[in-house]
Amino acid sequence: MLQYQEKCKTCGSKLIRRETQKKASQLKKAYYYTAYYSCTKCQKIYLNDKFKVINNFLFPEPPLTLTPVKQAGSLRPPPYQGEKSITPPLTRGSWVGFVPDVEIWTDGACVSNGQKHAKAAWAFVSNKTERAGLAPGKKQTNNVAEGLAIFHALDWAAINNFKKIKIYTDSQITIHNLRKPANKVKVNQEIF
């Protein structure tokens, strides 16, 4: 996809936006670019911060800390309260000194993701507790599995009366959606 943007600072020619190729090595770097601008006349390349992706595993955001509500052995999303987020805003370093009652690692995966015969599974681990299961229903995707892993982890934590919970996940979409009002999240509608 070629798009003309801005002008070259050296020769004044129009710059062309070019997409970069995705490589596994990008994930090992602190950041990478998904696109760049190039000048066809003088061969200069211009990087722009709007194409910059920062790898959060090297500079992690503070963990989400949610206080689960126990309702008949399972968690349900809180009622919608206007445009407010369901979690308080977290800033880098705000979790320093936070001592959780429990730490939980979650993951989800799907074979043939999004296809007709896909099979998704979720799992979580905490200390000596391990739980895993298959995603129910027709919607079998990795996002559903990642969301279910966190859901079951929080459900388990609520049943065991843990109040301060630190969850580790590699699912950026789930973290992003947990910070939104419940009725604004498409993924929640798929899972629940």
C-alpha cells in the first residue's frame, strides 16, 4: 500500500509510505516501526513515531489489579456506569509496593483460529494450583481463550477469597478491553 505523505526535507519530493515486513526479531527489541516514509528521488528514509510500536514485555505496564465480586461462585461484569472505565487509571510505577494475595499466570490458545473446526483452550497457574479447559460454544478463537483464562482465574480467586490479585497475561487485547466499560467491549460479548 503506497500513500503519499509529507515532503522530503532534502529535495522536496513527495514521500511514499511503505509498510515494513513483520519479523520475529522485532519482538526481541524494545521497539520497532510498522511503516516508514521514503523519498524515491534521494533515497532517504524517514521514521515517524506514529508507526512506532513499543514492546511492553521489556517495559511492562503496571499489572491490572481487580477486586473480584463473588456471586454464586462466578464473576460477572459490573453494571454499566456511563462512560467511566471499570478499572482505575494506572500509571507507570503506581503498582510499586503492591503486595498481592495471589499471583496468577494465564494463557489461551486456538488451533485453526477462527476457522470452522477450530478448537480453543484456556489455562491458568497459581502456586500449586493449575486449571485448564476447552472454550465452550461455536466461537473458537484465541481471543476468546485468552479472555476465558482470565475469567476462570478471577473466578477461582473469588471463590478462594483473594482480594489483591496480580494477573500475568500476554493478551494485549484482553488487557485493553478490561480497561473499557463492559458494554463497549466486543470480546466480552463473545465470551459471556
